[in-house]
Amino acid sequence: LCFAQKDVFQLKDIEKIAPKEKGITSMSVKEILQSLVDDGMVDTDRIGTSNYFWAFPSKALHARKRKLEELESQFAESSQKKEALQKSIEKSKVGREDTAERAALIEELAALRQKKEQLKAEIEKYRECDPDVVEEMRQTNQVAKEAANRWTDNIFSIKSWAKRKFGFEESRIDKSFGIPDDLDYID
């Protein structure tokens, strides 16, 4: 509509003209117009209390030219990257020709890698005998032992407090709270 008449319109004018000339229902004109504004196909500006809408063919032409230039520059850049990669591939092929010596070296490399993996697996089997690992386990066990004794001490303290405060027997406290008879510190 704006292209055809090359004029500036208000929303109410477009709502009157669009149903007659373009067959658009008047209820959807505002929605379609907002979509065109969001896509940059129609320009809008507020002057005073009115909103004006316009779209001139030259703007669309300039937008297409800019997009074309952008795509052409991307194409040129991609072409240069492709050429650089082709040259890199050619350089990489130098010295990698398929020869008997190269095949033998590749086989030897594969065998050595396999042997390396086997040795790693073998070392992993004996990891538990590693002095560092054994020392770490001892320290972990010591921390766990201290924590268990601390909780045992806490239980004895609470039992003592309950006996003093409420006059409960020790066996009754143990039974009520599921405390085993043989609870004691870990040596």
C-alpha cells in the first residue's frame, strides 16, 4: 500500500484503505502493520500525538544492496579460507606419502600405544600397594576413627545428661534410642 501510493499514512487511514484495496480484514491491519515495522519493511515515527507509517521502494532496494554486499564479502572470505585450507592440506601431505617405511612406523606406533595402555592397566592393578595411596588411606581411616569417637563421646554425654535431668536408667535410654549395649570408643 505504502509502496504503491508512495505516501505517508496514519493507522486509521491504513485501516480504511487496506480492506478495500488489499482485501485485508480491518481487525488484522494493526497486527500486520506492526509485523512489517518489526521486520524493517515499513518505517514509523510519532509526530505530535499521531503515528505515521511509510515505506518507499528505494529503502527496500538499498536494504537488498547492503545484504548482497554483505553476502558477497562473506563468500569472498569463505573462498579465501577454503584456499588457505587447501594449501595447508597440500603442505601436510608432503612427507606423508604412503611408503613401506611409513606403514612400518605407523604399525610400530600403534603397537607402542597398545603396550602403553597395557602397562597403564598393569600399574592400576598395583595402585593399592602404592605407598602414597596407603598413607592416604591411613590418614582417611584416622579421620574417620576420630569422628566415630567424637560421636560416641557425644552419645555418652547426652546419656549422662538424660540420667541426671530425668532420672532415667541407662538401659532404658539405650533401649529407647536403639543404642547397642556394646557401644564404646574405637581404639
